[in-house]
Amino acid sequence: MYHFGCSKNLVDTEMCIGIFKKENFEIVNNPKDAEIIIINTCGFIESAKEEAINCILEMAEYKKTGNCKYLVAMGCLVQRYKKDLEKALPEVDMFLSIDEYDDFWEKISKMIKRETKSKNTLDYLDRVISTGSATAYLKIAEGCSNRCTYCAIPYIRGPFVSRKMEDILEEANKLAKSGIKELIVIAQDTTKYGIDIYGEPRLAELLEKLCKIEGFKWIRFLYAYPESITDELIQTVKNNDKICNYFDIPLQHFSDKVLKRMNRKSDSKSIERVIEKIRKEIPDVILRTTMIVGFPGETEEDFFELYEFVNSAKFEKLGVFKYSKEDGTPAAKIKEQVHYKTKQSRLDKIMTLENKISKIKLEEKIGNEYEAIVDGFSDDNKYICARSYMDIPNEDGTIFIKNNGKIKSGDFIKCKIISVRDYDLIAEIIN
């Protein structure tokens, strides 16, 4: 099974694997050995679509050279373009849209001509965790209702729907009992959790309850939209040792004109206020954000405002995307589209600036001691690959430590930072 896209999509992949495990299928790592190959696609931006389609075409070759009898594509790309994909990719035996997930096993068993009385559906409690022995994601909501003008997620995944708190806590307890030490709470907008079913945001309350579960050492949450970061949430992070001092706040821009065209709910003043408040209350906090350059109508003046803000805010972590024109979104209809060369130039300028900021921030960590979780080892097995509270998996940097042969994946270790390499840190183990 191949997975593309976000961690929320990864949870769906894990639930699918769980169904096959229940039905006594063997999960294999080499596609040559697989009789069924499933690709869970992403349809968010152009590069993600291309990556998924390339994988489908690559896997289709195993119907000729391997054991593959059935090739299945599912996920966000299929939800958006199912009819087009069916015409363009006859190599695929079945396309499963997100709307069909309730009938997942019924459709699979029919395809492989296997009689079944089971009506397995994707179940959070039957997930097979694919992120190692110590780290797992906990999805607390589906969809999004923010309706940013550039984003296709509401059209793919539907409106924001929170899971019941008792169901989330049941799953969290099961994860803790299975040995999970790092819990990463996820949704498209975690800070809106509970509004749709409880009439008010309940993320802070949920985090407090998760902190009471024995077994978890670290708890994180992604993503926190600036307009929904409450004083209560900041204090919850500040006052609970289990919650990592880490906020991922997708800001997307700083120019009020651009933010308005994006249909964002915050403006430059409110963004500055919330960042100032978080840094004041939690001095060692790590702030991560994402920005979009080249949004339709973005002028040189708008870009300069963004550049100056990045220079002054000095985010520890920052990613930049070039605006991607997505079918069916309001922004795609705006006439003042920005030339791709201008987008690339603006992205390069922001990232050059952020590289300098990041290097200064990381060099300040030299000599500091941190607790870190071991994710694995370098390919040559010479180095331990670990993360402190300052880094999330697959997005941020890594701490490299010489392997002494005594450490296992999932262990927590104490280390001292001795040098910096690009976005990564080099450390030594403290006995």
C-alpha cells in the first residue's frame, strides 16, 4: 500500500491496512510480491497529483512483471477526478473515492471475487500504525469549513466534522497501551475542534484529558489557525509538561489585501498579536508556519510586506509554497494570475531569508541539552536519527548522533548539541 499527502490521509491508509489484516491478508513491503497494490492519492496541489499519477503508472508495470493481479487507486485525487482518471488510466482495476469508504471492503472483496459476510469499514480502533513503535497520529476531525479561496480541501473532504471526544479518548487509550509515546493530534484546523458538535472550541479540554492518559510522554497538535488560538489554549500548552512547546500556525500571508482575497479570517494586526502573546507566555516555544507566494493579484508591495514580516517574526520553521491554481476554487477565477517565474523568484527570496534566520536560531542551540526521541538510523547505521520537541516528523530537522549500538528506535535519550548542518543538528549522547 502506497500513501501520498498529509498525515490525515496517512491515518486513512493505516485503517485500510487494518481491514486487510483483519481479513488475514499478508502485508508485503516489495510491490513485486503483492497481488493487490493500493495507492492512496493526494489531490491537494499540482505536484502532489503528478506524484500520485506517476506512482500509479509505475505500479501498473507490476501487473506485467510481478504478481500484481489488482491495482486500486483511492483518496483525494480520485475524489476530485474519478471519471477523468477512469478514462485516462485503464490499467487501474478500481478507483475508490472518499465517498465510498463506507463500502471499502465490500468493493474490494467483489473485485477480487472473494465471498465475504463482513462489512468492514475504516475503523480508527483497527488501525495498523505505520509510523514506528513510539509515534502515532490521532485524527480528531475530518474536512474543513474555512473556505480559503485557494484551497480545494472543502470540495474534496467536505465541511469540518469533529469526532466525539469519548471516541477520540478511547482510541488514544488504545494507542498508549500499545506503547505509543509521542501522540500527534491532527485535523485540517485543530483549533476549531468541537465547535460543530459542542458549540464551542474544545481543543484545550481535549489536550488536558489526553495529558491524563498514562504512557504518553509527548503530545503535539497540528494545525493551529491564528484566529482560533485562545488564551486558554496557550495556557494549556504552557502548563502541561507533556504538551510540546510547538505551534504550527499556517498563516499563508501577511498583506491584508492578500489575506482578504484569500478569505482568511485573520489580518496582519491579529497575527502579530497572537505571535507576541505566544512568545511572551512560552519563551522557548517553536513557531512553524507556511506561506503562499504568487497568489493572484499579489503585488510587489504585498510581497515586500510578507518579506519584512518574515524578517521580523523570525520563525524557527517556515515553509513556502508557490500558489497552485486549483480547479473549482474561487482563486482560480481571478484574472490577475502571477507569472510562474515571479512566483519562483519570490519563493527563492523568502527561503534565502529563512535559511539565514534558521541558521542563527539553530546555532543558538549549540551547547544546549535536550531530550530526544529516536526515529531510526542513517542508511549506513553510523548515526542515530532523533528529534527534540522542536521538530515534527518528516517536516522539520533531524538530530544526528553517533550510534553507540545501545539505542533502539522509539527510545528517549538525552543529548547535547555540538554543531549545526543546514536545517539539522549534530549532538552527542549525555550519559
